[in-house]
Amino acid sequence: KNQVEQSPQSLIILEGKNCTLQCNYTVSPFSNLRWYKQDTGRGPVSLTIMTFSENTKSNGRYTATLDADTKQSSLHITASQLSDSASYICVVSPVRAGTASKLTFGTGTRLQVTL
Amino acid sequence: GAGVSQSPSNKVTEKGKDVELRCDPISGHTALYWYRQSLGQGLEFLIYFQGNSAPDKSGLPSDRFSAERTGGSVSTLTIQRTQQEDSAVYLCASSSYGTGPYGYTFGSGTRLTVV
């Protein structure tokens, strides 16, 4: 069964600090991986998307890495802000143009940034 | 519209009642998806509409769940004879692409509570 596992489940950091969230997947064959940010009470918003040939992708203070050999991805947040408090969800697609039913969502990492 | 709109944002219903959840996708998006997000769980695919094609209903958990998309735009997810395990956030997403996660935009969801 295709799975996406994220760690840690939750994380508390001080404002201004950096943090790294992990995503391990068993989806195969693999096409692309996306990180979403979901604020409380809102729908997920896309941060980055990487295909199997990409190793890193940045979006402002967010940098995602991908190792397709080890099936691992990370999301690094630099100089965290209070507004970064949210759930971060890793989503893996097995095929380039597959159906929506084949997407596998992780359960997310709940990040809380405090003063 | 500017984004994916879902209504109501919150719904509390008694066990055994029917409920209808509405999704108004981004204008021009041909693909529409429904997901369910239970507490502590990843997003669960429910159903996918693409243009005039037959919908992919492979994710619907039981025959109490059904969905329609009228005129290729607004969609309604109906849950009949609701059960407590139906309590979750129901998210709708639309895309300008036929399949895959590219261009996904999520709505803010409907939080359904069955009491």
C-alpha cells in the first residue's frame, strides 16, 4: 500500500528559529511531491512541487528537498514567523498524469511558532 | 470567482439526517475534487469530476455518499442518513488541468459534526 509518513507529528519552535519537517514515502512509481500549508480552518495551500528529477525547490523562506533514491523529502523553514504556525502536509503523486484518486496525503506536521 | 468557495463553513446535524455540502469552483476550472479530512488523518479522496466525463467515484465510502456537478461548475456532496463517523472536514478543490495535482486550489472546507 502506498504510504506517506511525516515527522514529527507536532513541533514547537521559537520565532526566528529554523526547523525541518520530514516526509518519507513508499509510493512507486513516483512522479511528483508537493508540500502544502494548511492554516487552521482553511484549505491547504501549495508551497512547492517537485518532480522526481528535482532535488530542491525554494519558495521564500521555505525550501524543499527531495531524494528520490531514498524516497525522502524535507521542508526547511528559515527564520520562522508566528504566521508559519500551521499544519504542513506532504502529498505524493505516483504518475505524471494520474487520476486524483491516486494521490497520497500525509497526516501532516503541526507546527507552532511561539514568542 | 477568485477562489474555491464552500458552504456552509460549519454544519451540525443530528444522526440520521441528510446533509448537502456545496462547492463553487474557480471559474473555468474543469476538474473538481472532494476530499474528507478526519481528525488526525490525511486527506481522503472521495470523488473527482472532469468536464463531461463520468466521475471517478472510487473514494466514496458508502452508498450514503453521492455527489453531483451541474453545468460543469457547482458541485453538491450529499450524505444521507448521517452517522457520527461522518464527522470531518470536507474539502473541495478545483484544477484547470485534467488530472494530477498541478494547479490545485482548495476551498476552506465544511466542518461537519454529526451529533
